Amino acid sequence: MTLTELRYIVALAQEGNFSRAAERCSVSQPTLSVSIARLEDEFGVQLFERGKGFVSPSAVGLRVVEQAQQAIAEADKVRQIAMRGRDQLEGPLRLGVIHTIGPYLLPQLIQSLKRVAPSMPLAIEENMTATLADMLRDNEIDVVIIALPFELPGVLTRPLYDESFKVVVPRGHAWENMAEISPEEVAGDEVLLLKAGNCFRDQVLGACPQVSSPETDVRLGHSIGTIRCMVASGLGVSVLPEGALGHPYSNELISVIPFRAPAPSRRIALAWRAGFIRPKAIDALLAAVAGLHNPAYHLLA
């Protein structure tokens, strides 16, 4: 039994005539007749009642034709899916992104991507770097946006932009009117950090060594948004990425102080499996990032 033979019996059932069914299937009448007879022999049952000037499905033939129509429809769906696969920019792209990037980059990135690849929606997974690395390795996502360093066997990376760190303090704080601050000065006050396991926390600790000194009272938050609110409420100071401090995330209860040059920063990159079968989707993401117009993101060539 083949799909072609199933198409023959459906055509014959609908046309009620061997000649018209053969013409519809673009084959000769003997070819169609022999194929249907061979199928009846294979099944061991007569699918059609034949008489002078008419042909009609038998009772079992009606059920077989109905099931054949469903099989043909499903086979056509398989073909359509495969055909869509020829266009690498059509269909969802599974994108992973870390928590400290997603809420701030994605709204702009999606708008830019719509111009580059309007038929490629993003299925977004926001998670920790270690979890995203496992998901990328196991083919549960296609590509990730992470902060470097990021090393995984069989995975390629492409730097996207650099993002500076800024110190944030509540209005009225003693540091409020400082034109700039050095990383070594971020100590002594109550410093708000993300909880352990977040790569941005590690980068802040690396950039501001005094934060982990015994004299510094560290308090923890679950997200950058939470920490920003805690600073606004007067609980302490923090170090946040520049992209999380512009509109619409700016707050009149917070003062932002730049670091003295060279300011600490992080490098954001795209990572994907070396054998990923949609390289044009990667190119589209790179083009979408290149189309961003946000001064917080210092784009890399």
C-alpha cells in the first residue's frame, strides 16, 4: 500500500468513474484499475462494487476511503512542514536569554527582528546561564544570549555589544552628587547584590573587590528590578548594568553614578551549536542587534 494507491481509491470514490479518476490522477485508466485491483488483493476485500456504467465504494470501502483521506491529509502536512523548513527565516526560533538581559534587551530586539525576519517569532526561555547551557547542549533551545565568558564544547559564540556598569544610590545619599566613582569606593555601605548563581553578581564582585570585604554589609535580591526598587526605597546602593537604567526603567528616586574610566562592563554574546541547521536565523538575530539604537549597548562590529 502506497500513498499513490490511496490517492487512486479516493479519486475513484469521489468521481465514480475509472476514466475520470485516472484523468484526475494524471495516469492511464489501466494503470489506475490495476493498482486498485492489486490493493484489493492485498487487503483481501473488495473496496468497490462495479457494474455496467457505475462504480461505487463497498461498505468497507467507504471506511477505507475515509481513513485514506485522513492519511493523505497528514502526509500533506508532513510535506508542508518540510517545505517550510527550506526557508530558514520562517517558523519559531527557540531563544534562551539570561535574567539580567531579557527584560531590557528583548523588547527592542523583537521590534528590530520584525523588520529583518517578520515570519520568525521567538519562543523565549529566560533562565540562569548554567541551565541555558544545558538546554542548548541538549537541543532544547536553538540559540542563547549570554554574558561572556561562555565556553561549551561544540558551541560557537559571537560578541554582540559591551554594556557598562553603573552605581545606583537613593536620592539624598552621600554619593549622590559624585561625578564618577571608582570600583574600590563601592564598599562600606549596604550593597545590594543578586543572589548566588547569577553571573552578573559574579561580575560585580570581580569588578568591585571591596564589596566582598568584611566591612561591607551585603543584602540580596532576586532580580535587577527588585534591587532597583530596594535602592529607590533607601535600603542601600548597588551596581547595575546600564541597559537596566534607561527609559522606561529610570526612577526619579534613584541617582546613577558612572564609574571612573576604565569603567567595568560585561560583554554580551550570541551562542549556538556549531551544527545548527538555520544559520540564516543566526544572521537575522545579528542583524537585528546591529539595528538597535540604544546608547546603553556599545555595539561591536
